Amino acid sequence: MSEFVERVVGSRDELWNLYGAETVFESKDEYDKFVDGRESVTLIRFRNLDELDTPVDFKAFNAATGIKRMPNGGMYISRETLSQMT
């Protein structure tokens, strides 16, 4: 289970300089493409974040959450919701 640390809002370059090493991005170029020219961005920091080894089937995800379309940026789910999917 992960622990929410903080939500940080700031300029894309400032946040990359402070937290870039904590992100999933391989490089600043990849990060810049993701933020798509936005000057202000939001980072959500977690401690001990678990990543699933196997993706969850969308039908199981839909049944557990009621969400009909996966958000473009993905989403975080609770351990309780995950247990409903597996």
C-alpha cells in the first residue's frame, strides 16, 4: 500500500529539477512531451507506491469502479478496489 506524501504545483521546469528523479519518465525530453507545453503542472508524490506486475483487465476494472473509459492520465485506486478486481 502506498502513502500519499503531497500534491505540488509549480512551473514544469522547477518541478522537474526538484522531483524529476522520482518520476516514471526516462528523460526531461519525455517529461516535456508529456506536459505538452504547459507552464504550470501538478505532481502527486507517493511513498512506497506499488505497481502491479500484470495489468488488470478493463472489464474487471469497469465492474469494480463503474468507469466506462480509462482517463488519459491514468488513475490511482485503493487497495480495496484492487481486491475487487483480482
